[in-house]
Amino acid sequence: MKECTLSNRIDCRTEYSALKRVLVAKPSFMKISTVINETQKHYEDVNIDIPRALDQHETFVHVLEEHGVEVVELSAHPELHEQVFTRDIAFVIHDQLFVASMNEEVRLEETSLLKEWLYENSIPFQEPFPSSIEGGDVLIDGKTIWIGISGRTSPESIETLRERLPSYTIEPLGLDDGILHLDCVFNIISDYTALVYPPSFTDSGLDKLQSRFNLIPVTREEQFHMGPNVLSIDEGKLISLPQNQRLNDELRSKGFQVLPIDFSEIIKSGGSFRCCTLPLLRSSD
């Protein structure tokens, strides 16, 4: 894994163009200490096998690097048990990086460490927000930004983002109670295709998505196993859990190249491949 020698260039305009540079954190101290989402309730007793989680994360990073992605590591802190989910602590919209405002107290210090890293690498960023907003609720669709209204992202912060990005279309999507982030139930995988778990949305929200994308629905079991939370690393190429075989077969039938990686230990804490990556640079070709 590379040291932090990257330039300060940031640019992400889609969720699926070629991934060039990404920020991750190893699950070195991962554990369910305070239950903060529905998935963790199911695994609180068995908790996290850290050596297994580290092996799975290492395989994930190796595959990213094999496909030409520069992987930069944010140092893991022993008291930050959710730090592997780097997607939540910030988000890049085109050439602007926004540091998130975390909703859960156990995750607040993660943004402080991120800001130190950003200062060290001369990467500009924006903050603060009036209340919580987390990167897992923010999906980029060119000049349209889809944002989940969840227990982690408030309408007030969405309005603040709208004010800061007057030339963009901000599309809020209400989510059912119990849904952690938008990317747990919705993910854009090409210019015209998205994964979705329909029961999580209002009728009007689902209508908006249907009018914009060809939707591939996931089942309830696939949603529990983080089916929508794939990571696109290039157009038509994505990383997915091998356990979601039906979904992977459907993706292949529609022309996508699926790279299966076992992440079963890490998803016990409520996140998968998209959650574990903070893209800093994607191809804008």
C-alpha cells in the first residue's frame, strides 16, 4: 500500500467512472462496541474476527491496486472501531471535498484525524454543517446529487449543501427508519443503471429514481447482505460480495464485469465495499 505521496487533486463526477485514487483505513481495531445500526444488532454477540477482517480488507486493497487504483491509507486509531468505513467521513463532489458531520458520538473523532491528513497533504475542504450529514448518504450523478434523508443526514444539512452548490440539482430521498445510509439501498453503477431496494423508499422517491435509471431491484436478503453496496472501479466493472450470487448473475447478464470478494466479516458492522472507500479521484473522461 502506498504512502501519502499523492497530489492535492480531487475530482469525482460519477459513482462508476475509472477509480484512480482512494482513501481507506484498515480494520485493525474493528469491533462492535456500541450498537449503532440494525446490522450490528445481529452480530453483537459474535462480534468481529479482526484477523479475518484484515485478511479480507487486504485482498480488497490488492484487487484495487491490480486494477490500477492508487490506494492511500489513513492510519487506524485503536479507539475508533468504525474507522474502516471511510466513505462516511467525507465526500467529494466534482472538485470539492466536504468533511462530514457525524451523527454518532463514537465516530466524531474520525473526522478530526481526516482533517489532519487533509492539512498534511494540502487538500482543501469545506465544513461545517449545521447538523449531521454523512458520505454514505451522498451519491453523485453528474450535476445531480442524490442525498438520503436518514438518521445520519438531516434536511437542514442538505439545504446547506444546496446553498453551497447552487449550480447543482440536489435530490433528497426519504428513507425508511432502520436504513443506515442511502448507499445501503441504492447505488448508481452506470449512466443509466442503478441498484435499488424498493421498500426503503417513498412512492415519490421511487418514481424519481425510475424516471432517471433502469433499476435493478435487490431482494430483502441481498439488502441485508449489503447487495447494493458494490464498488464500481471502472465503467462496467464492479466489486461485489460472492454471497449475493443471484444479483451477481443478473449484473453479468446485463454486461457488467463482477469481481467477487469475500467481505463477510466486515459487513457484520453494517458496511461493505462502497462504505470502505473514500474516492478522491475518478476519471473525468
